[in-house]
Amino acid sequence: QKEVEQDPGPLSVPEGAIVSLNCTYSNSAFQYFMWYRQYSRKGPELLMYTYSSGNKEDGRFTAQVDKSSKYISLFIRDSQPSDSATYLCAMRSSTNAGKSTFGDGTTLTVKP
Amino acid sequence: ETGVTQSPTHLIKTRGQQVTLRCSSQSGHNTVSWYQQALGQGPQFIFQYYREEENGRGNFPPRFSGLQFPNYSSELNVNALELDDSALYLCASRGDYTSDEQYFGPGTRLTVT
């Protein structure tokens, strides 16, 4: 079983919809949680970064971490066609700054 | 653009051969990590270099090795290529090994036949 499981998708929504992307994990040592966006033929781009449990908002994006349930989410409000990409969750422990463990990604398509 | 470049863009090799992939980090970034991303999967951590020394490694065999140079460039070397090594290889640079703000390059697509 993988340490990080991500809803596989694909996900297709109309423009303006609220999107929810989710990951679960099994390693209780994970304390740092990231969301990346990866466009086709590009490297991942860091979107959101949170430490421990709680919410963090940045524009149309909200990251949520529930460590008691080992569950993290990324919400996208007012989704746009330019949000169409693969979204990857990633996490790491406090003792290993270099090693991020990624989910397998959810491919999102926002239709105009 | 992240300022991280990788070369070549694509590469085709035969099983058993050796390959060297190159990465140029952002200026001033002393930490580089390498990841392998198989089709339809998330990136898997191979190893990290900090100030030209390896200081973290994932579950990859010794035939995966690397080098980091003082000019912010680095290399990933893979010996005795296997079919399963076919993947996108990504490098990511950071200003310091404690930072989570890592900037990925566009990757090198390696195909092993």
C-alpha cells in the first residue's frame, strides 16, 4: 500500500465550479503538506504549502489539512479553463527536508 | 518559468546502456533533488545533493548516482539501464535544503528499449 493515496480522477467540471481534490496518507510523521500543479510537458509547480493541521487560503485556492484523519484537501473556487492540469499532493516529515512523497495526481479539466 | 533547465529534452537508450542527464539550477540554489516520474504516477524521490554532497536518498539502487557542481549544475547518471527506467526525470532546486520552495525543471523524458 502506498504511503500517499490520491483520488485518481479524471475530474471534469464546468467553468465556475468549485473543485475538491483529496489525498489520504498513512505515515503519521508527515508534518509538511504541499500541492503542486503540473501542466502537460512541464515540471510540477508549487501551489500551496501548509504545516500541520488547519486551513490556508491563497486567492481562489484553499488547502486543508486534518492530521487526525490523515486527510488533506485542495479546494479551487470559481474554476477556470486555465486550471486544467494534473494536481499532485506531496508531504514530508520534519526530519527529512529533501524527501517529498507524492500522490499519483488527479487530472482536472475545466470546460468553458 | 522557474529558471531551472534540463537537458536533453528527450532521450532514447537501449537496455544495458548508461545515461547522463543534466540540470542547471537557479543561481544561488545550493540544493538539488532528482525525481523519477513514471507515466500516470507522481514523482518519486531519487536523491538530494546539498553543497556537492549527497544528503538524502530514496529507494533507488546504487546504479543511480549523481554529481553536483559549484556552478549550480548537477548530473544524474544511470548505469545498466532497464526497461522500467523509462520515465520523466525531474530535477528541483532550492535555496537551502530546509526550504520546501523547490522549483522543478521541465524534465527529461527517457525511453529505454
